[in-house]
Amino acid sequence: MANQLTTHNIDEALTAAGLRRTPQRIALLDYLLRHPNHATVDELWPALNKRRTCASRATVYNALHSLVKAGLVREFKLDASAARYDAFLYPHHHFVCDRCGVVEDLEWFEVPAIRKARSGQRNIRSYEVVVRGECAKCR
Ligand SMILES: [Zn+2]
Ligand SMILES: [Zn+2]
């Protein structure tokens, strides 16, 4: 597990991951760390351009992909909708609002029954729980 990224060690993290420090990569990490709302590319792209990191959608996508490959950003898909991006790499679970689609982090807890799933031939690398319902705003 990589050290937790903060807005203060983005440069070091990119260098340590062997990535060039492009304005797009820096802006993406900075945005994801300041807005832990599990943005999609469609949300990230306009946000980045508002901050004058002029970039095409494809550039943003490529920069994101390189960050995911280097293990600095986690990509996940909750359902058939667009992939979401998370710069918080420590283990945590997610809450999804069925009405507005917001994705919130939940504190990590062990699922005791996972031991059963580990038995036998299976090798389980990681797991996370997705809790669904209505968020505080939608209730
Ligand atoms: Zn909601
Ligand atoms: Zn998360």
C-alpha cells in the first residue's frame, strides 16, 4: 500500500511512481484529493478546465489512466455507469445514494464472513462493501 497522498506530496508521489509531472496529472491529483466525491471523467474534465489546466477530454483521460496504472488513483465501477476515480487509497467502503448517485466513503470495517470466502482454492486480494440507500440530503 502506497503512502497516503496529500496535496503537499503530489510532486514526490509522481516522481516516485516514475511519472513525468505534467500539469494535467498534478491538477487531477490535486482535484481528487480536495474533492473526495469519486468524480467521473465527465465531472473531472470541466473542473480541470475551470482551473485553466487546458486539456482535451482525451488528455484528461490519458492522464487519469497513467495515474491509475501507477497506483496513485483507484478506478472503480459501481454499476454500468461511468468509472469513478478515488485518490484515497487506504481501505474503505462506499455508500451510494440511489436517488442522487452521490458516492461517500465509509470507514473501513472487517467483514468476518470473508474468511469463509477465502477458504478453498480462491485467492482474495481485496474486497469492499457497497452500501446503498438514501443520503442525508435526499432523505
Ligand atoms: Zn442523495
Ligand atoms: Zn472512496
